[in-house]
Amino acid sequence: MNWHLQDAKNNFSKVVQRARTEGPQTVTLRGERAAVVLSVEDYDRLAGKKKSLAEYLLAGPGWDDEFDKEITRRSATMIRDIDL
């Protein structure tokens, strides 16, 4: 359903209730769509579960054997004794 901004402000609890029972409610400003009020269930479905930074990094591409060997080789050869 479309709501003019002033009507949505004056009937906000009704807008929220209808979003929960009937689906998304569109709010217009000067005849243009400006906002949509969603139920929390609709929002969660659209937003999806966000990964934590650790989950995001761990979900990256795996290392192949060649890359793993290169990393292991470099760490063994890059250590240098530095006299301070």
C-alpha cells in the first residue's frame, strides 16, 4: 500500500501493523516513492545473515599446494640475523 508521508506520520502504528500483516508499505514524498516500511521478518530475509570479518576471511579461496610450498619456503629463508 502507498502512504503519503503526512498520512504515514499520523498513522505510523497502523503503517507498521500493516507491514507486519500485509507486507511492505511504501511511503511517498511529493508523489515519488521515498521509503518502504518492512516487517522484521521481511527485512531479515532480504538482508540475509552477515558474516563476521573472520568468517569472511576464512571463506576466501583455498591455498593450492604450490602456494603453500612458496609461503613455507619464504618464511624459512626470509629470517635474517640483524645486529643492533
